Amino acid sequence: MNAKHLITISALFFSHLALAQSVVPASIQKNASMPNLQVSNPVQSITKAEAKHAGITLIVENFDKIDANRDGIVTRAELRSYLLANRRHVPMT
């Protein structure tokens, strides 16, 4: 490889590096302003109205199937049972 190619490759590499460094701080600032999504007290149950208000269409559309004991509340255990019973195999293409 001659000197001309080495200079061109190194110039491209360092310009790419400089561009990447200028982009990274903006993404860090954006993520730093986002709230921490760790949940210390997870929801153990949800009503149909709460699911509708939260926009959880899977629960809203299948509420009667998920609510196994018909008490008007879907618990985590009921949702887990429903999801395990109704999971579908999606073939990889």
C-alpha cells in the first residue's frame, strides 16, 4: 500500500471518529433526561378499565378469556397462564 492510500484511509477514519464523538454526547444527554423505568412495586392486577386507560389492547380485547375466575380483575398469574396457553410459534424465514 502506498503512502497516498494510507493518508486517505487515516483521514477517513479520523473524520468518522470525530463525527461519532460529536453524536455520542447528544444521545447520552437525551437518555439522561429520560425517567428511570425501574419499578420497585410492580402491578399485581389490573381491571379492564385500567387496561383500556393504559392502552393495553391485548388485555382489553381478551379480558374475558384472561380473567379465569371472573372476578373482574386480571392478575399476573392469570395473564401468564393465558399467554403460555395461547402462544404461537412464528417460523423464522
